[in-house]
Amino acid sequence: MQQPPEGPAIVWLRDDLRIADNPALNAAVERGGTVLVLFVLDEVSDGIRGLGGASRWWLHQSLTSLGASLAELGVPLVLRRGAAAKIVPAVVAETGAGAVFWNRRYGGAARTVDTELKTTLRADGLEVASFAASLLFEPWTIQTGAGNPYSVFTPFWKACRDAPPPRGPLPAPTAIDGHAGAAASDAIDDWALEPTHPDWAGGLRESWTPGEAAASAALDDFLATKLADYAGERDFPAEEATSRLSPHLRFGEISPYTVWDRATRARAELGGAGAEGTTRFLTELGWREFTHHVLFHAPELATVNWRREFDAFPWPPLDESALVAWQRGRTGLPIVDAGMRELWTTGTMHNRIRMVVASFLTKNLLIDWRLGEQWFWDTLVDADEASNPFNWQWVAGSGADAAPYFRVFNPELQAKKFDGHGQYVKHWVPEVGTDAYPEPIVDLGETRRAALAAYDVVRNSAAR
């Protein structure tokens, strides 16, 4: 009979807080021997971006849910806080672990941490392996004919569709030999991830249920009730037409392989009625994919213009009062204010409205996109290190496959087109039409002309 391997296997989770379709966990089980799961809250390693407030709230709930699910399987979840380069070897030493498995990350600083740890642990004689779990295609596998990364979404997504995902979702282990001598774990309450003074998370609690089970249920509900009409209704913020999967995907409570697999099977079941909606939905999954591929090749995406000619953009001195009015939903433009209040209350915002409010900040207020990106990073439950800065740069005109510099979303026209009956605005800005509602803080026509003049500076600078 084969002897079990020496020492337990540590599964180091990061943005993959799930049991199903988790290659690192499956590898640990297949290795034989005992297993423990480790999560490190690393806010101190060089270049690692600390979570915003809304994401910290989500993480608390997600880890609590994951810990309960693992406990049912008899597997301990060890929580530690600090630099991963120190914490992971310390847990190895404490447990006598013989292997460490994880799923790959694609941000520049995270890759550096992981690469150095892999080298260190292997030098110490451990079995170490990493796996593809967070993207359908790893960033170095989708390239142009010239061997370069794509900078335009449409040909990128065509290349992905021509090379369908390399695998289907893996089944969740049903039996795991949990490591009885687990290392001591931090108490999650000691991390103070949830707000207390004041407790501003009431709207988040009412709006969301984090965790793997909730993610799977949200996908089931979307596929059963919304997929067929998704293409026609997804742009209307008053409709409950979207999947609401973005925070679940961001924290890895569900994998893109699972989403892809179940959506394509749902399309087959719906027949022709589901074709357009499924195509549009999977294209949105492709957009997420594209943002991570861009981040892999441009790790400073959150702080540096992807189009470096945009460094010449003449941002005026910051108008603090205008920024605060935008953040608080007090700009006097109802559709903008509705979006910003939805964000503050629920930790999310309809995607169409995200574009409107971002355009208003960068083009009508001429406030640097980085300040908007930072606000979203702190207030979105789905704040993602790739999608968040990528989308801000896309709207600003500085990013990959960016919106044309002359595209300025007119909030009033957007409201007429996508909230014609005012249902969305009335829900979030009930005082519209009364003396309690402020006048617009800017003239849309004048600020559009100022934005175009500023963009001419960039264009002329690039032409020199």
C-alpha cells in the first residue's frame, strides 16, 4: 500500500474563496495526506494594494462563509495577517507541511511575491505548484499574430472564442482529510474588516449575501430568469436584468470556468431564444478577461496612463467642492446623483451608469480619472485591481481600446434613453423636482467644449 506523503499540504487561497473548481484544493486532495487551507491578509508587501472599505466588508463575510463550508468537510481555515513571504513559510514550519499549492495571480506585485515564495519553498525541499483558476485564458496564451498582447477588445475576444476555455469546471471534493494539527488562526473579528464607528454597511448587508453558495444561486437565478432578455434589458438601470456576479467573481467565490460552462449549457436549453443574451453575457465575461490581460502587461494600470501620450492632458487644479458633490450625489444632474447614491448605499452601481458618472467626473468636471478610480476602489464591493482602473481609463480616453477622446456622455440624454420613465432616478433621488435638490454644478455644453479643448492638447502633443 502506498504510504501517505510526509507532512500536510497547505492550500494558500487569495482571490479564490471557493471549494468547487479550485485546482489548488483538488491538487492537495489528490496528493494524499492531510490538508489545511490558509488565507493571508497581506496589506504590507511592496506594491500590494490594500482593500477598500466595501471590499473589506465583503471579505469578512466571504471568509466566514468559506470557513463554515470547510469546517463541514473537516478542513481548518487558518487566517493570518502580514507579509505573505514571512507568513507562508512560518505556517509551513509550524505544521511540518510538505507541499504548498495556490492558484495564480496576475498583478505585477502579486506575481513577484508568488515567484519569490515558490523559489524559497522549493529550495527548502517542499513540493510547490500553482494553477490557472481565475481567468479562462492565461495572459501569455492569447496574442496577436505578431506575438504581442492585444490592445483592442474585439480581436482579443475573437481570438478567445476561436480557442475555447482549455478545461471545464472541476468538481468540488466531497471528502478531504483535514489536518488535525493546524496552526493557530487569527480571529477574523480581530481584523476589524467591518465598519463600526460609524457602521455604514447596512445597505451592503441588505443588498448582498457573500459566499460560494450565494454566488452559485445568483448564477442559477440569472440563467433561469434573465438570460433570455439580457441583451435587450442590460442597459436599463431600473430593470433587474444583470447577473450581479461581479463581486462573487472578484473574490473567486465562483470561477469563470463555471460561469462559462453553465451559461453555454443554458443557451443550449433555451435554444434560439437564449442565443443573443448568452452571447452578450459571455462577452461581458470576456471584457473582464481582457482587463486582466491588460493588467498583466501593464501592472501600473491604476496609476499610470496606458496611453502615455495622455500624460500631456492639462488637468486643471482640483475643485475639491466639485469632487465632494460628485462623491455625495449632489451634482444637480439626477442620473449622476442616482448612480453615486446607489454606489454609497449598496456598494455597486449599474454598469451603464458607471460610464455616465465616470464621464461626468473626467470630462465635465475635468477631474483626474485616478481620483474617481480611488473612490470606486473604496466604495465598490467588486473593486477589482484590473477592471476598476481599466474601465476608468477606458472612459477617460487614456486606456487600452479607449472610448474616443471626443465621446462625452451627456447625462441628460443618457437618462432619457435608459431611464425614460425616471424610475431609477426617483428611487435614488426622490427630492428631484423640489427645492431640496441643487441646481447643476456645471453647464454641460460649456464643460463639453472645455473637455474637447483639453483633448486637443493631447492630440496635438502626440502629433509632434
